[in-house]
Amino acid sequence: MARRHLDVRRLTQAPGRFATRPRAVGIAAAALALVLVAGTVTFGLLALNGSAVQQARVDAVAAAEEAVPRLLSYDHTTLEAETPQRLELLTGSFKDDYAQLMRDVVLPAARQSSLITSTELVDSGVVTEDGPDTVTVLLFLNQSTGAQGQVPDVAGSRVRATLERPDDRWLVSELTPV
């Protein structure tokens, strides 16, 4: 039997070409796994942020429904004493603006005419949210205003309130009649 001569070149070249395939498959699998992990993390963070924004909407509306009628209702006999508690519902420059308006305009007029204003919430809804810490709410209100002992005038109004959460509390940072 004749001995066959092995062609070393043929053996080293052919498997060499195919030997790179397992490495390429491994690299492709690792890249695919990396893309899947990145996608999962991204979508998870988006869902978490969406959930936080949804919760912000709910919490901000509840805070607006509680704060805005308090801010817009007053009795000339208790207004001055209640102003510090009202200011705790506010933040930013609006807090200073509200304090000045109460001191310079509302309190003197309320005292002079013995005014009582009552504000009742009719409905509300979110206008916009700018992330989980700033929400703008539109409130529909009924306000009755009159001097003590007189029949009050009743009027409907709409107010846009922007609420911010500087800490763990929602506070009014802007209040605009619409």
C-alpha cells in the first residue's frame, strides 16, 4: 500500500477559513446580546419614567384641587391670619407675588367691603406635564363673592395652575385666570 502524502497546505488553509466562523458567530451573538440588554434597559427606564409621569399627573391634580380653592377663598375676618398657611401652598416667585397681592390689594378691599369669597371646585384636568416634577392643571371653579349679610354674586371661572414638586410636596408656582 502506497503511502499517501499529506498536503499540509491544504489542511491548514481550508480549516483556517472555516475556523473563523465560530469566532464570528460568537462575536455576533455577543453583540446581539448587548443590543438586547441595552434595549431592555432602555424600555424599562422609559416605562418607569412613564409611570412616574402618570403618578405625577394624579398627585398634582389632587394637590391643585385642594390648594386652588383655598387660595381663592377668603373671609375678611380671617384673611390676615390665614395668609401664612396659604403661602405654604406656593413656591417660587409666585409665592412672593401672591403675598404682595394679598397684602396690598385683597386684604384692604376685603376689609373695606367686608367681603367673603367662596370657591368651589367643579372639575379639573391636566393640561401638560413637563416630566415628573412640573404639571399644569386646568380647574373649573364656581366663585361666590359678596359683602357680609348680602346675597353673593356667583360666577364660573377657569384657572390654569402650574404645580411644581421641589421636594416631596406639590406646590403652586403659577395661577392664571383663563
